[in-house]
Amino acid sequence: MSGEPNQPAQQLREPDPLAQQLHDGVLQALAVARIRLDRALATPGPLPRELATELRLLVDGEIAGLRRLISGSAPPTPPHPDLPSALAATAEHLQSVTGIRIRVENSAAPRGRWAGNDLVAYRIAREALHNTAKHSGARHAWVTLAARRDRLVCVVSDDGRGFAPPTARPHFGLPAMYAQARDAGGYLAVRSRRTGTFVTLSLPRNPAPQGEAER
């Protein structure tokens, strides 16, 4: 995974809500499409017809999603019954596109329903997985959901090359991850080394009242 090291959340500019939705939806989908195209272009010969069909379906889906966003009818949760299912679907899709073997293990999140801060955990873990797919060069990635007392802990790790030295202007995704974790009453820690990156998210099971984020 690629990104900047663990920085205090207050030093990062909070994302605009609309920009956040566009980043989590359209930009991530286009980034995955770019990965798919890069892999196809690296293979000699003409682009396969199934790739054109796949990309057309992706564009149609994103157009429909933008229309829902503009009209205010976008669904509040992904089209999956629960957090583990949503993460498994994301992992399966990224694995098929990138070839990275991604394993999801769950020993905490409830099955069959979205509860508490599950949606926040999903958004942050999905962003971490997309960063792994786009930047790390990893061969393997892991997502682990666990319970510690009244908290949900999610760890996303990979065996990639780690991230570059920090820059003056962080990518949009990382500040958004920190802000979402803080606003939900939890915290995020990002640790990277030459042999991989570890993103650890800790959230209360239920959303915290405004302004009561964990210190």
C-alpha cells in the first residue's frame, strides 16, 4: 500500500463531503479500470473484446451512480448484507483485476446486517485495499476484523514495497481515512516498511457523539 506515515489528524485538511463521495465511488472505480487497462496493454496483441464489455459496464454503472448522487437517492450502504460480505466482494474484485491474493478474515462483525460503525470501517478498509492495488506492487494482502471489548478493530496489511517519504501535500485518501476514523470516535494508525504496510483501525461499536473522538 502507498501513502504517507501516521500523522496527527488535525494536521490534515478534512475532505469535502461531496468530494469524499466522488473519491470513494467514481475515482476508485476509474482507478481499478486503469489497472485493468494497464494489465491488458502489457500483453501483446489487440485488446480483448471482453475488456471493452467490462469497461462499458463499469462506465454505465458509474453514470448511474452519479445520477443517484445528484438526485440524492444514493443508497446509504453498499449492496451487500453486511460488512464482511462487502469487504469480501471488494477483495474478490480487486484480486480479479490486479492478481493480488487478498484474504478476508472476520471474527467480530455481525452477519446479515449493517450495525454501528460498520460502514465507516468498510469505507476506510476499502480505501486501504485500493491503495494497495494502485501503489504497493504487493503479491498478497490481508483484511482482519476482530473485536476487543466494545470496539471493532480492522487491520489491512500487505507485503508490498511500502510507501515513499512523506510529501508536503498528502493524497486525498489518507486525510479522509483519518478524518472518518476520528469523527466516528476511533483512531487510525498507518505503519509502513520495506516489506509491507499495516493500516490499523479501531472504532467503537456504535458511533460516538459529535466531538467525543478517542484521544
